[in-house]
Amino acid sequence: MARHVTEERELRSLDRRSMYSIFAPLDANERLPRELIMEARRHRTLGRRELAAALWLPSVFLILAIASKVAR
């Protein structure tokens, strides 16, 4: 029985035939999940956090103005 001697360079290579039987090659036109997430963040509309960040300072000034008028 002939034994195949595996060389070290074959173990490190990603071009082995067995790799293609386990993992399908990536499609160049298909976007990766992290790219989809980044694109979604870029085109995101005004959310709760953005609304809260935009309104907290005017609301603090409004509360201080009402408190100063009540204290007089």
C-alpha cells in the first residue's frame, strides 16, 4: 500500500483540493455581512439615540428657564 507523504508546504497551502471541497470560493459580487452593516449605518435615519442627543440640551435650558420663573 503506497502512503502519500504530506509535505509541510501542502499543510500550509490554502490551494489544496480538500479546501475547495469544504469551503466554497467566495463570490466577488456578493457583499460580506460587515459591509452590509456598515452601509446600513451610513444610511440610517434619525433614531432614538440621535433624537435624544439633539434634544437634551434644549430641554435642560427649558427646565432651567421654567425653574427660574417659578422661583421668583
